[in-house]
Amino acid sequence: MNLIRGEHKLKRLLEKVFASRAQTRVVQHFLDRPKEFFNLSRLAKETGLAHSTIHRVMQPLVDMGLVKEIKAGQQIRLFILETEDERSKIISDFYAKIRPHLETS
């Protein structure tokens, strides 16, 4: 029973992470640069997504525990891949396994 519950949680996590192409692109960007800090403008520029799109997809990623938000002053928010959260570790491991297949496609 516990295994089924765990599988259900993983399925829900994957559905949330890959809910949209934009969110998937942002997650991939963080996974490719796990030790870098990003602000919203840099993420928009480097992913090619609109600033409004980046703004919309970041909160769900923070809420899921995949990305950590750091407030640097009143207006500045920085984001980095959350490497300590179990959900983030699962996604990172998954990405490491599929990445070679993505590069050959």
C-alpha cells in the first residue's frame, strides 16, 4: 500500500512539474545550472520566454520545493535550484537519466 501511495505522489509531482512547456523549460534551465542564481529578467532572457510567463511559472516551482526563492532587498528576488528537497532530488535524478536521450533527439 505504501508503494502505491509513493507512486501516486511521484505521478502528481511529475504532472505539476511538467504542467506547461514554459514551466518545463524553466525547470530544465535550473537543472542545467544547479548552482547558479537567477532573477526573473535573466531567466526570461536565457530561456527566451516572456517576463510575464517567467513570473507566472516561478511561484508553483517555489511552492513545489524545486526552486528556492531568496529575497535580496525589497524588489529583488533571486532563485536557485533547491538541492536539499526530496522532490528536487527526484527530478534531478530523473533529468540526469533522460538528458542524454534529449540531446540526441
